[in-house]
Amino acid sequence: MTTTTSSSSPLLIRPSLEGDIAAIQQIYEHAVLHGTGTFETDVPDRAEMGRRRTEVLSRSLPYLIAERDGQVLGFAYANYFRPRLAYRYFVEDSIYLSPQAQGQGVGRLLLAELIARCEAAGARQMVAVIGDSQNLGSIGVHRSHGFEDIGVMKSAGWKFGKWLDVVLMQRQLGQGDTSSPTGATPAATAATATASPAAPSAPAETPAA
């Protein structure tokens, strides 16, 4: 995807490559050391950032790069909100920009492409877990793409000598919860189950969520 922002040079949004790891790690290092968007306090090395990228790609989810004139300006990806299998249609987005890319619409374009690719991958809901309730840029970008506020976790993190909230925002992807992942609506699935009940079996323990 090639588009333009406030800069005259075209901006390329593309899938990340192995060769982008150094730039990705550098951008994230700045976010860890100077920002409140992530609550991570120890900077991951390139190997760890590569491992995280591999995990995302192994789940057929997007890991994107914003590039202008050969320079990586930001990255974005989606991953399962939680590792348990039932969460596989519920993804969390992450977007990080280099300092020079702030305020140029790069994050908005990355999020738009991320949403489109997650919908194509079959995800049904996307959540933004935004560090710091004063992170107005990220909150605004998500609202511009249809995310709604669903809650605030008060004083969830301690970083840079102060308590920080976490803002939760969510939007539907594709058909959302109007149909099951196979395409049948929940009502139709329930009707089928009622019409053709499975043979009874001995009760089993149900693990906690």
C-alpha cells in the first residue's frame, strides 16, 4: 500500500521483512526508554524483537512497516489478546512510530492497513490497550477508526516515577459477533445443536477462564 501524508514523499505501508528488525528494535527502544505507551522498562534486543515478530507471523497475523525513502518510520502488528485458543479471533493492535514520524498521520495509515489485513485473516474483534490516559495521540487515532472506549484500568502501571492508567478501546472487525467463524450465525448454530443433540457423556471438569 502506497499513500501520502503531510510529507510530499510517498509513504509505503508493507509487510515487515527480516531485514527490518534492526529498525524495529531501534524504534521500540526509544518507546521503552522515553514513552508511556508501553509499560516495558527493559529494552528487548534484536533477537527478542525477531522472536516476537515470528510469533505474530506464525498465527497468520500482520506485522507491518511504514517506510518513506527507504527509512522505516514505524511498525504495527496484531496478536492474540491472550494465548488461549478461544481468543484467536480477538486481537490486540500495537503501533510504534519513530520520533520524526509523530504527527504526520503515519499511525493512522498503519492502523487502517492493520485493520484491513486482520479482517482478511478472519479476526472478529480488535482491542487497543493504550498505556497512559494522557496518550491522546493514540487514543485519537483509534477513535478515528471506529474504536470505542470500553474501560480504564486506573493506576495500572508505575513508570518514570508516576502511576499510569491503561485505556481500553475496541472495535468490531468484519462480521464481528453476528456469525460464527465458520459463517453460520450463532442462532443457526444453536438451532442445529438442538435439532441434533450429541450423545450424552460423563461431565468433565471445566478449567477457569
